[in-house]
Amino acid sequence: MIRIGILGDIGSGKSYVAKNFGYPVFNADYEVSKLYKKNRRVYQKLKKLFPQYIYKFPINKVQLSKVILQNNSNLNKIIKIVHKEIRNKMKLFLNKNKNEKYVILDIPLLLENKINKKEDILVYVESRKIDILRKLKKRKNFNLRIFNKFKKIQLPLAYKKKNSKFIIKNKFTKKSVKEEVENILKTIKNERNSS
């Protein structure tokens, strides 16, 4: 099984690119969202830390937003709780898909949380800042202050780009992404066959 990690800025289209590979995708954002809606253990831990904000299950984004904006260290406290659960979910996903040719890891903090392995193939999704902001502003409950807090905990984009084997320029068109994904898969296949 070859692990392909998708990197890029918030809103650059990582999840869209990941889906276009046509192989099983572990989408950490989706898994986190499910944790907030269905995992009572996570709820209890967050409620214990932030009782004035987290008091109702399932946890909603408004509650979380208030926690994150209230204090600079709160985001890291939340990540610490959630990260352990996400690692477990990822292990289950990898085990379930161990016979697949490829698995795609769509994990925003893949490098930051040291989830990647040395042999992972990293793909950086590059998008223009203006396109990213336009796309993000269309999202329900988009909050620029929260966006900036998430940006602060991420490694520099230049570092992610430099450490990626492939770069996809996402112009937010289906055709351009599909072609670039096909080229990446072809290149990986050729490299594996020649070694």
C-alpha cells in the first residue's frame, strides 16, 4: 500500500484533489466533525476543560468557535484531545484498506502532528490566495479570526511545498485537477516499475 499525503493551505482544495485520486481517502476534517457529533468521550473531555462553552451534546461549531476565540492556547488544547482520536481512526482506516494499491491521507496537520512516514508520497496543492479567500468566504460560518488562528499553528507553506514530491496547481477546474492527478499516478507507477 502506497500512502499519498495531500498538503496545502486551508481552502486550497486538498479534499477535492484527494477525491480525484479515486482511491480510499482518510479525510481528517470529516472525521473530526463526526467526533464532535457522535463521540461522547471527546465531548466529556472538552466539557471538563471548557464548561462555560461546551455544555451540550453534540458539540456545535458555535460553541467551538467561542472557545477558540476566547484564548490563544485553547485551540492547541482542543487539538491535543482530538488528535489522539483521529490517530486511532486513521489506524483503523489503514488497516481496513491495507490491500489497496494506494490510500490518500487528507489530513491538514499531517506534518505538524508527525503523522506522515518517511516513505509517504507528499502532494502539495497550490492555489492562488485570492481564489482561496473567495472560496472560504462562501463557507457557512466562515470566521477570519479562527482561520488566522489555524494558520498560525501550521508549518509554513514554503516548507510543505519544498518537502512535497509533486505539486498540483489547483485552478479550481475539474479538468486541470484530473489531468494532474493522472500524471502523478502514472509517474508513481513508472518509478515503482523501474526500481
